[in-house]
Amino acid sequence: MINITDQNGIAVLAVNNPPVNTINAAVRAALFKALDQIGTPKALVLLCEGSTFFSGADIGEFSGPPQEVEYRRLFNAIENLPFPVVAAMHGTVMGGGLEIALASHYRVAAPGTRFGLPEVTLGIIPGAGGTQRMPRLIGVEKTLELVLGARPVDAARAIELGFLDQIVEGDLRAAAVAFASAKRAPRRTGELQATPASEEAVARFTAQARKQYRNQPAPLTAIKAIVAAATMPLAQGLEYETELANAAKATTESKALVHVFFAEREARRIPGIGPEVQARVVKSAAIVGAGTMGGGIAICFANAGIPVTVLDASREGLDRGLAAIEKTYASMVQRGRLAAADRAKRLALINGVLDYDSLKNADVVIEAVFEDPRLKKEIFARLDAMAKPGAILATNTSSLKLADIATALKDPSRLVGIHFFNPVPQLQLVEVVSGANTDPELAKKAAAFVRHIDKLPLPVKDSPGFLVNRVLGPYMQNAFRMLDEGVKPETVDAAMEEFGMPMGPAELADTVGLDICLAAGKALARPLPGRRAGDPGSRAEQDVPQVLANQVALGHLGRKTGRGIYRYENGRAVKGRPDAYERALIEALIEPYLAEAKAVLAEGIVADADLIDAGLIFGTGFAPFRGGPLHHLDSTPK
């Protein structure tokens, strides 16, 4: 696990704990032993073998006894060595990995290395010295920016911030040894004085944390710890950090966020589509329908470097769809998220056509038209006649049964559901739907392909609405019923945003499209198998919400038309003030959502509760700090 070598009087301590060099108990024990054995070299270089420097602490230990005291002992031992210590970093250096580097006297990194302290996203704070040593290197204000932002920074930014000494080219070990050879004495971080932040800056970051991390205490706790670095000596500050870190770990929010971390990890390791299951080689793809979903899927394929042909029934629709794609890429360039040259390369991969014959050589064809079962069957009848043998034929339906659509194919086993969510480029979740006749191996290959294009595949059974829309349906129906009864949309949205949803149901409907919501509501408003009309959650045929029907009749379809439940200016909803409301409104709004999530589990639509929690967090934005709907139900006092 640890190899110590001598290079002209410079000790090189190399750690190898694959796959990502987490600082688990075995590594900590080995490091303590190595420090006892190392003697008195001119200097010490600390590095890791493999793909990355220490990637962080072992999150699996979070549910056990606190380990902060052991981390503090180890990192203090490194900092107090009587000779220079150089951390030589590469890969992704996060959390505890960065904290061990801060305890070193000097820090160098290979180009492309990324650094971060993302602990607040898990409901905790940096607990191994990060809140105390980082401010001593870069000041309190920059540390607040780094910790609350919770996003990795590259090596160039690390130099600018001031916690990285040098970016080294070529062989990292050799460059670090050369760097260490020039150092004559330690430069202990703990002996530096942290530059305090002004009261105004602290107030600004506090307001930002309350807004960005609604209902989450960890960011506010992190602010307290970081600000204290400017007023306490290191030893006292580390004790205070440990006290706050252990308190943060004990919160309901932290336990929920750690649950989400493992639930997502499970979702990426679904049985049957592990690393051994390879994606079909896709040299070209095709999409039928150039609307919002079709255009988003085309962008997703082009981003993955896959040439894609987009077919639409009319020149007008095709031109409108291609223009929307160009607008999306232009916006990415304008916001600095994409280089202009990359925009041109990706646009060159997207080709618009009006004839089905242009799709005959595609390796995967995804239908992404409006939720009209007759139209979908017509499309698949045409695809069945001309698609090449072995091509994946997939529907992006959000609510219709695959078994019904597959009747248009001579071989129904060829059809699989690959259901993306809008906006496609941003949302990770993709439901991979197996119909009654879908070839199981095809479903696995489709899921592997989804993973190949950097999405999160969630296998679901063929049931109306699958997982996400199955759960959203009653939730949205309930919210619109309240709007029909006179509750203001601003009030409904404010209540759900307080609960932790990224947006309320009225604005969500506008974002999805009121016409799509209306069609999906009609498709889902039927009793489910084994459930009678009138049973709780049966979704028996109901009256269409009048607010929804009226807006659609007027052509007010939401954000895409500039008006729906709300009016939109520059892409933003123009809202009035919500009325005052009680906790009872929040509970009444979320109850159908929670009930339907339980029903999905009971009916086996998704394999287990953790996958449902992950799917609904990534598919609907369910408050991550509540751990997903089923975790929330289990952890809420009855």
C-alpha cells in the first residue's frame, strides 16, 4: 500500500490504494507507520500511484464512529515534521485529499489536476483541517467562496487562489523531487495568520448559503468554522472544527444526503449492466421529431461525438428545431460553457432531413414525437420496414405503454423505451423501459448505451408513466386542483420550494409545457392494474383541471410560448407575492407524491427503494437533503 524510496536524500512516500486512493483506516494506519520509519531525510515528497492523488475520505465511514480526531493527529504529524514536506498531486483531489495536502508544507500539481472541498453537498463540513488551514493560505473570504461553491477548481485557479505553489510538467515524481530539493525548511500552514473577511462579506455569504442550500444547516456551520480560523490559533480552531463537523454529521439532512450518495452509486451499478456489459457500437443515431425533446436528445448525442440525423414531418418544424439547437449552443458559448470551435464541431454532427430513407443506416433510432399513440405506431411501422437489422428502436414516450406501441412492429422484442427528461442536456436521468416483449439483452445494451453517453440509466417496467411521470402525475393533478379551487400559483409554488423542490408545480408545468401536461394527465388518468376507481392513488378518470385546459385552449403553453400559468420575460416567470400559508398546505401538496412512490415500490416497477429515491431526485428534483421520498417517509416521525 505504501512504498518509501530515497532519491538523493529526498524521501518519496508513494501510496497505492486503488481505485481512487481514499484515505480509509488502512491508509491512515500505514501512513502513521511510514512516518515512524522515515527517519530524517532532507525532504519528503508525498504522492499517490494510479489515476489520482488522495481523492478524499472514505465516505463509508460516515455511518460509524467519528474519525476526525484520528485525521487531526495524522495531519498534524505531517505538518510538524522537521523537514520540508511536498504534496505532489494529480487527478481529482477532493475533501480529505486536499486537506492532507494543506497540512503539507508545499504543494505542486500536474496539469489537469482538480481540487475541491465539496463536503456541504453531503450535509457536513470539511472536518480534517480544511476550514482552518485553507483560510491561512488564501484568506477567509476566498475559502468561503470555495467551500460554499462546492465545485472543483483547476490548477490554474488554485495558483490564483494561493493554495498551490506550482504546476509541474512532465514526470510528476521527478519534478516534485526537484522542487523539494530546493526547499531548506518547513513552511507550516498552521503558523500562518488567516486574513479575516469583513462583516459585510460574511453577511453576503450567509445570505447566499440560505438561498442556495435551503433548509440545510451544514453551509451555515461551515461559515462559522471558517470565520473562526481568523480568530483562533490552529490547535483551538481544529478542536472547534471537530466539534462542528461531528454535530453536522448527526443531522437528519446529512444522513439523507449520504443516503443519496450511495443511492446514486447503486443506480450506476445496476445488476446486469455492470462494466462487463458493453454499449452497442453506435456510429450514427437518428431521431424522429425535431421538437423540444428531439432537439435536446440530438444535442446529447452530438455532445458525445455521435453523428445524428433529425427527421421531422415538415420543413417548418425541422427548421424551427434546428434553430433551437443552434440557439442552445450559442447560449453555451456566450456563458463560457463551450468553446466556439467545439460548438461548430457539434453542430456539424447534426443533420436535418425530411425523408425516412435517410435513417436506414442508423444504429439507434429514437422516436420523440408528441404523446399520440396513433402517430407513434405509424412511425414505428415505417421504421420497421426500413431500419437496418440490429438497430435499436426506441421510444421516448413519457406515459404510454410500450406494449401498445410495439404492436406496430413485426418483432415487438425490438422496441425499448429510452425516456429522457427536459432539458435533456442538463438532466442526468434516463428511464430505460422494458415492455412485456422487450428482449432483456436489448434492454441491457440500451442501458449500457445510455451510460456511454454520460447519463444515468434507470431500468423500469412498462407501466403508465413508468417512475417519474407516474409519481408526478398525482402530484401535479393535486396542485392544479388547488389552483382550480382558488389557491394562487405563487402560493402553491412557494410551499413546495420551502419543502425543497427546485421549482413549484405551477412553474414546473410551464417548463414542461402545459399541452404536454394535459396530454400526459389524460393518458395517466385511468385506474392502474389491480386498483379500482375511487381507491386512494388509483388515478381514476377525473375532470381535467380547468386552469390547465383553459390555458391550453388559449395557446398559452408555458415558457415556450412566453405565457402559461405565469407570464415570462427574458425566460423568467413574472410572479406576484404568495399568500401566507400553513405547514398543512405543504403536507397536502406532497402527500400524493409520497403515496405514489410507495405504490411504485409495492408494484415492483423499479427494483428497490434506493433506486426509486435516486430516480426521483435526479428525475424530478425531489429535495436531496430529504434523501428521496421513501427515505423521507422512513425517517419522518410517525
